Amino acid sequence: MKKILLLLTTLFLLNACSLDEDPKQDFFVEFLPMEIVHTPEYVSLGKPCEIKIKYQKPNGCYLFERFHIEKDGDAYLVAVQTVVRPNAECLKVTDITPEERSFTFKPSDTYSSGSYILKFYKGLDVNGNRTYTQVNIPVQ
């Protein structure tokens, strides 16, 4: 009897643990274009500075996740990374005021170039290529 009970319990547990993904948990990552960027006039080596940006979310399914920053040669590419929940019931954006976020940029102590090049994501062009607004920030 104990063996049958153990077998039934094992079968129940294996059946209860499904490996199928929950369809309610579907999401994807999307970059949103930046509408306004506020950078300092200059940076000092080793001293952090705040960079403020404004962007517009298409609807309530877009949740800010983080700033995606990657080095591309001598430049830094910066984008607003969001998580999108397409199957969720999302609120329409009624407030047309862009959302504001900021991040801290810390210039290296040993940077030897005359300025930092930051490229802020502006969206896709007609050919589907990413476009950027380039800002050169002098080092003092």
C-alpha cells in the first residue's frame, strides 16, 4: 500500500510541475527613442555626473527596465531599455508628457581623449537602421 501511495504521489508531483511556459508571462525587450537629453557642458575625470533623458512610452505595457549602455569604438551607445508585456491588459497613455529618467556617468580616471562621445538612441530610420543623436562632452 505504501508503494502505491508513493507512486501516486510521485505521478501527481510530476504532473503538477509543467515545463510549458506560462502564456501570461510572455514579454520582450524593446528600446524606446529618447526625445530630450540633458548632458553636462563638460566632465571631469573620475567625477560622476548625471545625465537626464526624456522618452515617451507608447502604452502601459512598456515598463522601464534600465539604460542599455555599450561601448562602440570611441563612443558610448545609450538606449532606454523597456520590457513589453504584449498580452497584458495595458492602460492607454493619456498623459503625453514624456517620462524622465537619469543615470550616472562616471568618466574614467585615465581617459586620454579630449571629449566623450555619447550617442543616444533616436529610433529606426525608413530602412530599419538604428539612428542616434551624437553629443560630444569635453573633458576638463
